[in-house]
Amino acid sequence: MTKTQTHHPERSNQRRDIIRITPLGGLGEIGKNMTVYEVNDEAIIIDAGFKFPEYDMQGIDYVIPNMDYLDQIHDKVRGILITHSHMDHIGALGYVLEHVRAPIYASKFALGLIEDVVPGRLKPYDTKTVESGDRLRIGKIDVEFVRVTHSVPESMAVAIRTSEGIILHTGDFKVDQTPVDDKPIDLQKFSALGREGVLVLLSDSTNAEESGFAGSERDLRATFDAIVRQSKGRIIFSTFSSNIHRIQQIIDAVAPEGRRVFVDGRSIVSSMKVAHKVKLLTMSDGVFVQQDEMGGIPKDKLLIVTTGTQGEPMSGLSRLARGEHECVKIGRGDTVVLSADPIPGNEEMVARTVDNLFRRGANVFYRSEDKVHVSGHGASGDLKLMLSLTRPRFFVPIHGEYRHLVWHKRLAESIGIASNHVFVLENGQSFTVDRDRLVPIKRISAEGVLIDGLALGLADSPILTDRARLAKDGILVSVVSVDRVTGKILAGPEIATKGVVTDDDTMLTDLTREMKSFMAAHRMKDAGAAPDLQLDLRKFLTKFIYDKTRRRPIVIPVILER
């Protein structure tokens, strides 16, 4: 790919660009990051991720951004740009391609993982491999990719040059000057962009509450070496599947001890294969073992690398913790390392997994004091340095829950950015920006779309309300057959419950008797009264159960007419 030379546009002698920016995810939440950038009559999308369901989203697999706006502008979109390969930035790509068919611009490693994200029915799709330092035109939009450090290789920020100045989207980043791959964040480029003129900075806010700097990935090696030396049994190491540098460090730590490595889990196997293919992961010949080989390897010579740091029920680590893994049973002498912090909302699942591991006798390293994890997101020191280097005219904090955005706003103000030039926005809040002002405009529909298997639904769907009631109060179904003319009961009523707490069968016996009396007093006059009877019967059953249990189960009365 040809790299163009940096130039300073003569803004006063050219047409002024019309710029509109629309965040569709990642504001006021952790996950489903996606932002649309429109310059005149063209647009690019940066990232397309999902997020884990919230605690009250019973049975939902994950949540993706609302795509309605993409349907409105799909003819304008010239490219989909990926900052890095975490699922909260690529997990919704398959859904985006259902609405927009545009080339995907991403690193070699990210494109390798995207292969598993995009379903076969959408293949082939157009891809463009990019790397940090590349500057190109996507349509007429001038874009440059800038190297940042994060917890996944080949992470990049995106700089968009316009007549009004540079729009800078950092993606996820921290300031790591000693990364494992010896490719530090390009602070010189960010400083140069600042001198050229950053119109608006949109920057990662995840750890804005944290003081100091995030720390270097390389700092973990000493901890891993100590754990390996002290461990007399198996070591089970769990991290995000895409955290290749961390996996490399733990493999390097156990290599001198002659330990063999078993990789457990489809996602982590896929990530390691892609990383090895693009030369991001180095491994000695013969270090890996297959599942059927583990039985012949002493426990003190085995390392298991798996997923499950977020307590996902079907992950390798969760199955190990529950004693349900098909070939490994955790026991005394085993060491487990959870090398990740819980994503907000996952704390309870992670705590349950840790408890179960301790119950099985494992020695578990998971606390901040254990120093088995450093964040891939910059703390306040990292964020202030980015603000100081780029010196944006306007600032919009992104990628974080609402409190993180507010804390990031305060950091910007603390280094001298005027309060009226910092904007804390919400998903769907479009804004226009030029060299003189940033103006929020109408807010578009941006509520998350729920993914449940292959089905899609909106967050305010009554399905979630019903599931919550089912989980809390259960369900009661009554079936009765009546004469169509006289309204007399011909059979039943039969009553079935699931999840309705009763002391014994007495309540259901009483309910059957009372229901017969109710219907006798409510004899239908003609067939057209059936809907009224059904509604009145539901009210009667609901009140009876509430009076007896103080619960309101879902009540479904079924009336069969003969």
C-alpha cells in the first residue's frame, strides 16, 4: 500500500468540509463500540462490536448496535475501519455487512480473527490490510492509521484529515513504552498531529477514574516466572483469547521448566493460529500437546491455556471450576491464574468461578495484589498525556460508562481545555463540528439490539419483561373445556404450574374448586363472550395466586369450546 506524505492543507483556500459524527455504541457503556464519520457526501465506520448482556437480560447472548442509521446512509459508506481485534470492536461486523457492503480495513491479525466473526453467507467480503503509519484515501476521505499499545497486537488509532482540522479517534490505548513486541505507542506521531491541528479528539475513557499510568505488559513477566517456580502441579492460565503478548509471556515463562502446553477452547486456538501465521507468536517445536496426550504427562510438566476470565458459563475455565471439563479435573496442587479484570457486569460470574476453583483445592491468582494483570486501557496519566500531546480544539470522551466519560471530561479541563469545548454525549447523539464550533444535533435511535440465538430484538421488547417474570414468579396455565352454548364445564379445569412456589397441593385443589365456582357464576350467554371470560378468568387466577403467595406469575387461561 502506498503511503502518502504528510501535508498541511491550506484551509483558507479550499472548500470547507461538512462533518457529522454519530456514535452508535460505546458511550455510557463498555462494549458495542461503533462510530460513523461523515465528511461531505461520504462516510466511514470505525469499529463494529458487541457487548455482553446486562444482568437483567435473561437468556440474551449479546447486544449489538442499532443499525437503523446505517440503512439511511449505506450508499455513502466507503469503508469499515477496525482499530483492533477485540470482540467489543469486531463482534458485530457480520450484522453490519447485512446493512452495508463496504471494504473492511484492518491489520493482518484482526482480519484473521474477523474470518470467524463473519458468517459464511456473507463471504466473500472485501478486505484491505493496513498497518500503523499507512495513510490513504478511502473514497475522498483522508485517513491515517497510528500505532497505539493495548492488550491486543496491532492496535491503531485513526486520524481523519479535513479542511477544518484533524479528527482523531484513539481506539483503545495505553501508553506502554516497553511492550512485549518492542513496538511502543507512537507518541511522536500524536505530538505531530497536535502541531498540525486536532479539531476534535474522541478518546478511550475506560480507566479515567484510575490514578497514575496503566503500566507495561512486560511488567507481568516477573510475576509469571515466580508463579511457575512455586507451582508444583498443573498451571491453568486464563486470559482473553486475543491477548497474544500475554500468552507469549506465560509460554516463555514455563519453557525453561520443560512444561508442555495444552490449548483449551476454540477461540483461543483460533487466535493463536492466526498470531503464529502472521508472526506475532513464537513457539518451540513440540511444545504443544493434544487432548489425548495429556494423560501421559506429569502434572508438574503441564500448562493449560484457556478462556473464561469473565466467568462465561460454557468457557473452559468455568467448566473446570464446576468439575464438568471432559478431560481435566482440578485438584489440590493445581495453580490457576486469571489474567484479566472483570468487565463491568461480569463480577458475579467471575466471583462464582473463583469460589468453585477454591472449593476444588486450587491455588488461585486473581486479585490486583497478585499482579497477574495490567489493563490495556490508559489510566488518568495516560489519558492526560494524550490530551496534552494532541491539544484538541474540541474533546468528546468515548468508550466508557457514563461516569468514566465525566471523569475524562474533568481530566481534560484539568489540563486547560475549556469546559464548553468538552462534550459528554450519549449513543445516537449526532453532532456537527467545524473549526469554530461543535454542535450536537438531533439524537437518533440507538438502543441496543438483543441477539438471542439467531433472533434479534430491541431492548424494550416485552420478551425480557416476560422472562424476568418467569424467573421471579413462574407461570400458571389453566385448561378448561366448556359447552359453546350453555357455558357449562365439560372437562377440567386442569392446572399446571412451573416455578410457582406452593406449600403443598392444597392450594391447587382450592384453586380448582374456586375456579369452578367462578365459572359457574360467569356462564357465557353466547360464543362472543369467550374473550371476556378469558380476560376475567386471568384476573381471577392472578388475584387468587397473589393473595396466597404474594407473587404474580404469568397466567395463561385456555378455554376450549365444544
